[in-house]
Amino acid sequence: MGAADPTFVDALRATVGAPHVLTSPEDTLPYGFDGTAALKGPVGAVVLPGSTEEVAAVMRLAHGRGVPVVTRGSGTGLSGGSVPSPGSLVLCLVRMDQVLAVDAPNLTVRVQAGAITAAVDAAANEHGLFYPPDPGSMKISTIGGNVAENSGGLRGLKYGVTRDYVMGLEVVLPDGRVARFGNACVKDVAGYSMKDLFIGSEGTLGIITEVLLRLLPRPAARRTMLATYATMEEAAQTVSDIIAARIIPCTLEFLDRTTVGCVEDYAKIGLPRDCEALLLMETDGHPAAVAEEAGRMAEIARARGAREVRTAADEAEAARLATARRSAFSALARVRPTTILEDVTVPRDRLAEMVGYIAEVAKKRRLRVGTFGHMGDGNLHPTFLTDERDADEMARVHEALEDIVTKTLAVGGTITGEHGVGLAKKAWLRRQVGEGSHDLMRELKRAWDPRGLLNPGKIFD
Amino acid sequence: MKASLKSLDYSVLQQCMHCGMCLPACPTYDATKKERHSPRGRISLMRAVADDELKLTPAFADEMSYCLGCLACQTACPAGVDYSNLLETARAEVAASGLNRTVSSRFWRAVTIRGLFMNPRLLRVAGRLLRLYQRLGLQTAFRRIGLTRLLPADLRRLEPQCPTVSPKFSHELIRPVELPAKKQHRVALLTGCVQDLTFSDVNRDTADVLLANGCEVVTPPVQPCCGSLHAHNGEPGPARTLARRMIDLFPPSQFDTIITNAGGCGNHLRHYGQLLADDPAYAARAKEWDAKVKDVHEWLLEKGCVAPRAGLGDLTVTYHDSCHLTHGQKVTRQPRDLLRLIPGLRLVELPEANWCCGSAGIYNITQPEQSEQLLVRKVGHVISTGATVLATANPGCHLQIERGLRQAGSPVTLLQPVTLLARAYRKERSAESMTA
């Protein structure tokens, strides 16, 4: 049965209230896509529940009638994970956006799945605490989506990713049961670590409704620097040398020339357009340690040939630089109509090689590419600037992606560092993880969700 | 500007890569949390219309009307989507289709957009009549005995929002040409429609500030409406007519700069090039015009505004960004910097200073509920600053927030930045003449 079936829609309305069920094309069309380029799907109906109980009731209804359900937060995903499959019910959690309680003595915060990432950190900040994961879309992305995709961000090198902060989850299972995993204890080895199964499960195993997150004390000091280079290799070598010097900065981000130009067109903060590579470096922690580390990082950058090393004058300038970096992907859309973003990640010592290879592929396939990413953790975002209406060019984009994936896997990398597999990368998953692992994932999914109702067709078929 | 979404260059629609960065900036998404009420949601509907996946429906028309047109999404958008162009095109298509309009709203549209705002003299006559109604105490009397209930529903709702008309209009306060002590620039001053009727004193203040900064100020006594009201509400034809009249009245080659002091008009005035791109007789001059139009605050700072030597006493001021000044024209720093030039003035930042106040052209007429919610939010923030003066540089915001503050019983005074600056210059002159 499809989600648009009138008796099903009536039952949904009776469950969550008529204003929270959308069926007209004007209402539902805008839920046909997420932040991923060139992917969209037809929506059956949209439901916006207001509580875990309502989510469970909706899931019981869908389970009873065999309606597929695609969970969605703010729809900023970058692998098509919340693009609806035909006839599905889009279950959107943005109404459940409360930061429920900051538990300062235990360094945790309990939030609803629809809470905005930046709002969680803001709530922590009121207690002098810190929620480090900061995906590019943090101003609007939801925690539920971050957990479902195991999102990263600019601070991965020092602070890790979303998984490192999830202590507990409340999940609605495919048949409508509610399960809770984990707790506020730092140590807990009671049974399987079930929460870990849901982190990065991309909405295929359950609907995350509430999250208990770990917080850290807010760093007392922070320093942000910008280094510019005439070659990408010099920037990459700077990063290797910083890590070899036993310094773990919280951020080591790079932008190539194309990306710098686009970001500057948008942000107008005086980035140098004439450099081949720009490195955004940030260190945080105790003021004395920050001062020392920043000094050594600047020294290393200069020794490796940086043309200029500039330090942000204050918090405001540092924030402007980080915001500009976060806008990189969207800013690249200025150049061509379609922006295809990749997320390959390689071991850190292969990064310079990989960046060079991407440039080579772009040249060979006659494509424009802008590359940026997290140099400190080997996570690259080569972004093809193309036009989906040009079939020939799109074919070359797919060939280039194939080249890049092959190389990534050859150097021991992964097809996705932080965006998830979703629809966009499922063709390559088996190649990366191997047959045994791929089959096991599918068997697990079948055991959990035998009717295949949750986010069908994502990660694998 | 094109007449339909289909005739629009497809790349304008395609420019949106639906990343969602606009969602947190959009007041209607913030209020409803529904994608359809967000910029990327609306663009997806427009694209569906252009792709023949969606017909022009009353719901589509409603959605285009529900958008404030505040353009906060344009500031937030890293991809550089021209949302203003998209919205105006979609609204023009809706207006041409005749969808979703009752007989009475069509009547008022004809009276205002096609009537009064096409003819500045008629508009002033209407202004005089309104002033008479207000001066004779009829307004109070009518309200007391409930006569206003006889008005049609649309007007009845609006009647309490009706601004007090100035005793004198701009041409009675400003001579067609005024000369400074030492002439450095020759500028034209645009007096606007609402600004002319209700804040002609702000136009006088603007002229004074320009004179104090070495400008010969040219202010023709009768000026057409700039057409922003028309373009924003799906009437590109009349908007083009008015743009041509403006260019004829103010040949851009004759002025160093063409000065506007109303945020809402300013943003539209800077896009005549786009509006008249297909008009061979005007396209080139329209481009030249766009390059000459400057917001008064922007221009003063660019030229290095003369700092007044006298202040206005101990004054705590906060500043509200008009949407089309900040998101449309990207003028945010300059009005604040001008205020800081005044000795003794303390500027405190307004929380959510660039969040729409709900005035949004005629939005407070077409969408009163949403408008009121935004107004209440704005007024709360203004009061929280503890400032005694709120400065803003757009007559629509001025009227809207002033009404909100009075409703809330707040004594905060509303002034435009040029007024504060003009008063400081006057103070300086009177202090000097006392000592002389």
C-alpha cells in the first residue's frame, strides 16, 4: 500500500492531528529531495509527529499496512539518504526540536531528535560546556540526522565525529515498539552496544527520537590561522609535519583555488584568490598551550613554504573564517548549475597523492572540479561543477567518480567519510567492504526489518 | 524581469542546489517548520511549474503571497540564488493568471497599485484627504461611535494601521535645488511615496545631511513612485512604466549620484537594468542608472561623512535593519557607523536586528496574522535593549514598529538615522551661532 491511500491518510490524521499530515502536491513536492544534487523522488504523504508516542503510533500504522517510511530531519543530507522511495511516507521530525536537559554534573545533554545541532552546542555553552561535532550545515541540521549519518565536521581530527558523543538513544523500531539503549554512565558493558548499531544506520533500522549526548568542558582559548600556498603539496606537507610534531589541532581544513574563489564571492572576507591552496588551522584548549601550539604551527607552515600566515584578530574573525569554510560546498554552486559532491577519505599520508590524482582525473575527463576538505583527517570533498542536462558531461562525471573510487580503495580509503552511503554511493559499497561484510549488513537489515519498510533502497538494495 | 517562470532562464531556477542553508534565515519556515514555506521549498514549487509538473494553483498563489520577500535567504545563500527575481517572476505569473483574488482585493489593487501609486499628484490628494480626516478628529469620532464598522472588511482591518499623514509634503519643505556652502557633488534626492506622505521631515533631514556634506541637492517637486510596490506584487508592466518615468525625470548622466533614503525603494531602484533589459530605448540608461543609485548611508560613508561636533545629549540608540537595505542592498555597517559619529550617542545592538518586522511592503495587509507575530517578536527585542530610541531607515518598518511599540505601551521613540544626524548638525550650528 502507498502512503497516499485515503484510509491510511485518515488514520494518520487521527493520530497526529490534521495540520501535521501533508498530502497536496504543493505541500509534499518540497519533501522530494534533500541536500544531494540531482536526486529526487515522489512523496506519498508527509507526517510531522510531535512526540515519541506519535512516532510509535505512526510506525504501528505503517507496519500494519505495509507502507514504507523514510525518516527526515531538515533534509540537508548529502547522499540522498532522505530522498523518498516511491509511494513512501516521509516522517519528518523537525517539530521534535527540544533540548530537554543539560546535566552539567554528568557532562551530558538530552535532546529530541529534531533539535538543531547548533542549538545543542548553544545550550551546552550556557553551562560552559561544548558539543564539538560541527557539520557544515550545523545551523539547520538535526541531531537525529547527525546520528543516523554519523556526521563529522571541521573538528574531527581532535574531537572525532558524532559517534564519539552518543551515550544513549531512544529508537522507534519498525513495528512501532520503543527501545532505549545506553545511559549516562561513562562505563557500560551490559549486553551488546546496541546504540552503536543505530549510529550511521541511515534510517534503515529504526527511527531515532531522542539522544543522550556527551559534552566536554568548553576550551578556554582558541586561535585560528590562515596559511596560503603556491602548491597543494606544500599545504599537505605542512599538515603532515604538524602531526609529526605531536600537535593535534582541532581543525586543519584546506580549500583549492576554485573553491577559494567561490567562497570569497559569497563571504567577501578578503581570502586571497591567487593561491593554489589555503589552509585553515585552529587550535583550542588551555591558553598557554594554544599560544605555544599556534606559534609552532605558524613556524611549520612558513618552513613549508607558506606565502603568508595570518592569525584571526578575534573570535568574530575566527567565526567568519569557519563560516566561510562551511559554505564551501554551496558556494561552489555559483560556477555551474549542478554541483556533485564527493566524500572520499584516505589515510592521512596518502592525502597529497589523492589531491593530485583528482586534479589529473578532472583534466583527463575534461571536467571542472573544486576540491576542499578536512586535511587533518584525510577526508576530501572533490566537487564536480557540471550540468545535469548535459548527458555527455554527466557520463564523464560518472567515469571520473569511478576513477576516484578505484584509487581511493587502492590506497586503503573509504568511499564516504561523513556523508553516508544513501543512494549516491551504494553502487560502490560492496567493492569497499567485501562480499561477506555486505551480505552480513543485508542479513541484519532483513532480520530487523523483515518487511523492508524503513528507508528501503538505501545503503544497499 | 520575465513574465512567466517558463520563460525565465532555467539556470536561475537551477542555481538553487537545495542545500538548506536558507532555512534558518527564513521567518516563515521558522514559524511553521514546513518546507513549502521555506525559500528552497518555494523554489522547488516554481521549478515544478516551469517543468510542467505542477499547475498554477490557488495553493501555489497563496504560497507566493505568504513569502515576506524579506530576502534574508539571499544573504544566507552561499550559491548566490537570485531569489528576488524568482519571486517577482512567480508573483507576476500568479497575478496574470487572475488566481486567488477576490473581487474586493482586485478592487483595492486597482485603486492603489494601478491608480494612486501610478500618479503622484493623485496620491498626494488622497494623502490630503486622509490628513483632513485625521485632523478634524473624525478618525477618533468614527472609531468611538463605531462608524468604522461600515467600512469594507479589508479597510476596517487596516484603518487602525493607517499612518498619520504629515502636515506638509516634501516639495513644501525642500526647494527644487538647494546649494551647500561649498559644492563638491551634485546629487538627486528621491523622496518616495510613503516617505513623502508620512515622513516628509525625514526627506528634509536627508537634504540637510547632504548639504552639510557638500552636495548640491536636486529634488523635483513631483516624483513618480519607483515601482517597487508593483514589481514586488506581480505587476511588471506598471513597474516598467514607472522606471522609465524615473529615468526621464532624473537623467543619470546629470548627477554624480542618485540618493534614496528608503530601504525598500532602494533595492528595487538598483535593479532597473534587469527590469528594462528588453527595452532598447532604455536598457543602456537603466544600467547607468543602477550604477548611480546609492543608499544615503552607504554614500555618506563612502565619501567620508563629516562628523557633527555637537551631540544630542546622553542617548542610547538601537538599530533595526530594514530587510531590503540589509539583504537586498547589503548596507548593514554604514547606518550604524553614521550613528556612532554622533558625540555622546551610545549604540546598542538589537537582538535579531536583521529579522523582518512583518511590514514587508503590503504584507501587513495581505498576511496580517504572520505580520503581527513578527511585529510582537521585534518589539520584544527592542524593549529588551533598554534603548530610548530605535533607529531604522525604511518608512514601512518605521510605521510598523512604531505601531507595535505603542500597542505594547512602550515609550521608545522611532527615528531614522539621517534625522539623528541632521539634528546633531543643527545643534552644532546653533551652538556655533550662540558663541559667534
